[in-house]
Amino acid sequence: MNFLAHTLFAQGDAERIAGQFCGDFVRGSDLSHFPAGIVQGIRRHRRIDAYTDQHPAVRDCLNVFEPPVRRFAGIITDVVFDHFLARDWDKYSDIPLEQHVDDVHAALNENRELLPADLQRFATFIQSENVLLGNQRYAGVEITLNRLSRRSPKFGPLTQGAAIALKNEAVIAAAFDTFFPELLALERANLE
């Protein structure tokens, strides 16, 4: 899953939201220098990613991507899943998307000094570009994948990902509709 989904599972807690972002920026198992809420967010992020990567519906939908794009199918699917979540946000949350995004931005700002330098820069970027709200439109998928493709020449195939995903939207949407409610139920059960 991508950042919008991860932050949904942080249950509005500022440290857990920051931790969910840290999950993609912090390596290793020694998290002792972080407060408990950030550690919980990092661990939840990692658990969600592992569950997502192993889910049969997600794995099956990756087959719509052929080499060389297939190498990036997981990234593309994560971004498209965030689009589906943003588009249908009201089905999954009682909090309006705009308020959730404001809460995410506030959490990142509140915990800024605790974040790795790369994440501090990324947090500034996602706020200035309003990336999370941009997920509501499919153009947000295209923009995100094009930005990711510029990280390295080997990421170039990502530029084709949005068009392939759009062509196969029904397959990917069916995978999301199967997978995401299961993940949501699992994560809610973990809170109880």
C-alpha cells in the first residue's frame, strides 16, 4: 500500500502517522531512538506491506504487467490502490479525506525533528504538491509514477505503468475490492 492507505491505519495518532511514513525511510530493527508511537507506526507499515505482498488477489493482479514494467508492478499497484482508496474514501473512513490529509500534514510537521532527513524533505514536498489529495484523480497516479521514474534510469519503465494500469483497471480494481476490506478488517482487529 502507499501512504494514503498507511495513514488511514494510523487511526489519527500523530506519532503513528509519522511512523507509517518512516516505514519506507527507516531500515533495520533497532528503533530504540524513536518514541513508542512512531515505532508502532513503523512496525504496522512493515506488517501491512508484508500482508499486501503476499495477498493472492494482489499477486494475481500483478500479472497484467509484462517485462520490463513487471519489475515495478508492486509499486504501480500500490499507487493505483491509493487512487482507488482516495476515490472511494467515504466507504472506508468516517473522516472526510480533506480533514484526514490535513491531519497527516500536521502529524508530519509535529514530528518533523524525529524524521530522517530524506523523509523531512519528502514531507515538505507532499504538502506543497498536495500529493495525498491528488490521488483522487487518475492523473495523480500518472504524476506519481513519472516522478518515481526520474529517481534513476533503471526506474524508466515506471512511465508506462499508469497507462498499463488504466488499461487493466477492472482487474486491478477487483483485486483492490477483494484485498482492501480484508486488510481493513485485519488491522481493525489488531487494534482491539
